[in-house]
Amino acid sequence: MASQLQTSCRASWWTIGVCILAAALLPGLQAQTVLVNDTVSGFIGTDVVLHCSFTNPLPNVKITQVTWQKATNGTKQNVAIYNPAMGVSILSPYKERVTFRNPSFKDGTIQLSRLELEDEGVYICEFATFPTGNRESQLNLTVLAKPTNRMEGTKRPLIAKSGRTEKILVATCTSSNGKPPSTVTWDTKLKGEAEFQEIRNSNGTITVISRYRLVPSREAHRQQLMCVVNYQLDRFTDSITLNVQYEPEVTIEGFDGNWFLNRKDVKLICKSDANPPAHTYEWKLPNGTLPGSVEIQNNTIYFKGPVSYSVAGTYICEASNAIGTRSGLVEVNVTDKPLPQGAPGGIIGIVGGVIAAVLIIGVAVTVIIVYRRQQKNRTETDNDLIDLPPSHKPAPPPKRKQEMKSHLTAEDIQVVHLDNMKHEEEIQKLPLQTPYYDMAATEPTPYTDKLNFGKCHSEISNASDYLTRCYSHEDRYLEKIPHVYTPLSDLPQDLYPHHSDISFCCPPPGSRAPYICPKEQYV
């Protein structure tokens, strides 16, 4: 706008004064604003307020008039005018329904009463000023129409018939003359279907119609069907209960399967489920007439006197209502003696459950006791093994294959010549002794504290006794073995001349573990 003013100022000198005035008023033009609500809505028959105000007027700007207009088909139609000189003027058709709330050069708010659908549209609030011209803003007025809702059931009777598949109208739900249109739904357990229809009325409102259809059946009788209409924040509900007519469904009661000879006071009752209720009952046998000892009263047949074989047979009951006739039957058998009566099913179930629970608890307790005993035995066994002396401890695991493959040298083998063949046979019968190695002995053993511990064979009076003690497991066990071999000390010294430098091994001093001389062998 400023560029346009500069261009016009260059055109002629006589407009210089106008340009200077416009440039001075330019900031004021930008500050002058007409404030309105963007959208306003209201229901038919209610009142709405259309706010309009003029902000920040300049002292040198004169307001001459406030005008409300309605945009109709591209043209503007005056609704209300406020002029300080001429006063307030309301034009038709708003003459009786439009008023200024507090007319002034700052506030042009009006009130529109008793809304009609024709009032909907675009309204313009305009302030006429001098010398800056007119200032205006517009708003949208929306007129809402609350619908009229109703639900009605069909006047046609609902009759259920076997083999029928045609769906008939059950109920209609209508929401009339709403704006905007309502939402119609159905709330029910019935297995039917709904159809919807919208009708746009000439006044701009919309009518929504929904129809519910289903195939009449016995299961649909006394079922509830509810119509739900949602409009804006409002909710409308209405319901009906279906009345479906159907033929009788017949059942016969009274025969318990235990009719025996001479039993008394027995009867058969014919019951029917029908709508409307059955009004006629008829008893008969398929292959003959009823026994003479029976008495029929409506839907019950009484058997007088004791039961005999003559009452056995197939009994048929026919029940009739306005829709049709249906029948039911029962086969009556007569036995010589009464059948044994078992315990009631409920009692049997309770007893079985108790027994099962006791068995489960017993098994669980047994498992726990066995487990605890095993744990206790393991603990005692481990404690006994820990407390045993080294001589009673189990042998260590065998050495690896590589160690077992090592060969003995000639120096490690001693040959014992026996003069008596009897001694040789006795020696062969003796069991081989497995040496025991205790590499981690920490407590003193019976052998480490002996007087001869740490001495060589030359210092011991009886070397054979020393070797025997070093190799055996226990002293008591050695006492039981007969001395069938000759001690090494008594052997001739010239048997092994090439090993004259061999001496008996001595255990290293200070060792607390028993030492086994590898050269001592049993043969």
C-alpha cells in the first residue's frame, strides 16, 4: 500500500497533500481492527449473541456508522444499522428478533432471538470511518436442529415356523428433522440385521430411519431390542421386548427308569413350552388303547393300583395351541424287581474327590520323607569318611594310562628263591596287597610315631619287620598272614653280585605319610 502511495505522489504535485495525509494515517489503518467470533451456533428457537467490536481507534478518525449484513447468494442484505444521528434501524425479516446489546462506536454486538433455520449463513459486521473508509469482519452462524426420536415395534404378529427363512420387520427407529443428522444403532443379542435410510428435508434438516429385521424363532421370544440415537452430546434409548408365537415343545416327565411290579403312585406329566400356552393335551398309545387302570387329568396321566406288565409301552402326548400341534413320547419299561439305587452322583463325586486328595497328600509326604532320609544318610556317610584314619580311607583313583605303562627295571625286582615247594604254593594262594598312598596326611599315624621312624635298615635290629610294616596297611592284618617268605636280610649276599651297591631305601625324615619301598614285592 505504501508503494502505491509513492507511485501516485510522483504522478501529480497537487496530490502531495493527500499523500502526506495518507502516509500519516497509514499506521492507524493497520491498528484499526474489527473483532468478531469466527463461528457461532445455536439450536432452533434459542437466542444467540453475535459479538463485534472496533479496537484502537485514532483520535483523528471519525466513526460514522455500524452496520450488520448477511451474505446471501453473493449479495449483502442489511440486518441492523446503528447511526448516531439516525439511531438504530432493524430491517425485515429481523425487525422483531434483532437488538443491539450496547450500541456505541466501539461495540456493535447484537442479539438474534428465536433462531430459525433460515438464519444460518455468513454475517458481516462493518464500521464506517472517515477518512480511512470502512472496516469489517465476518462470522459463520450455524443453526442446529435437535431431532425427534421414536421407536415402534411392528404391528404384525411374529410367528415362528419350522423351515422359515424369511426375515420380517420387527422394529423401526426414527430420528426426524435433525441437523446435523443423528447416528442410529441397535443394542441386542438377537441375530438379525438393520437397514438405514436418510431423508433430506426441504428446510435443511435430515431424518434418519433404521429398520430391524429377523427370522422369528423360539429363541427370539422375550428378547430385548434397544434403539440407540446419538446426537451431539445427547443420547436417546428406547427398547421393546419381542413377543414371538410358536408351536408347543413337548416333554414327558415321571418315568425314572425304575418302574417295577407292584410299585404304586406312578404318573406321567406332559409339559409343553408354547406361546400362546397349549390348551389341549391328548394321551395315546401308538399300537392300542390306554390301560384301564389309568386316569387322565388335563396334562397328567395317573396309574391306579400297583404297577403291572400291562402298563408297559410307548406313551404319546400331543399338545396343541393356536399356532399348531406338537407331540412327545416316552418308553415305559416294567421290571420284576426294583433296580439297585446307587449313591447320588454328588455324594460319589465328593467322596472321590476326598480320596484323590488323600492319595495325593500321602504320595507327597512319602516322597518328602524318603528324600530327607537319603539326604541324612548321605550326610552321615560323608561325616564317617571324613573322620576315618588314613588307613581306612578308600584307595585313590588309578593313575593315568601313561603312568601305568611304565616298566619295572631289573633293580626294582627282587627274586626270592624258596627251598620248599609248599611255601611257594601257599604264597600263590595269598591275595595281592594294594598299597595305599596318602599324599595329604596331616595327622600323625600309628607308624610315624614309632621309635624306628626315619632310620635305615642297618640301624634296625630286624629289617624284615621294618619292611613288612612299611608295606602293609595295618599291623593286625599282617598278623593274620603266615610268614611264608624268607626275610631279605637272611638271603645270601652273593646272589646278586652285580647289584652290590643297592641298599634299602629309607623314608625321608620329617615325612608324616607312610612310605612304601618300591623294591618290596610279594611273589
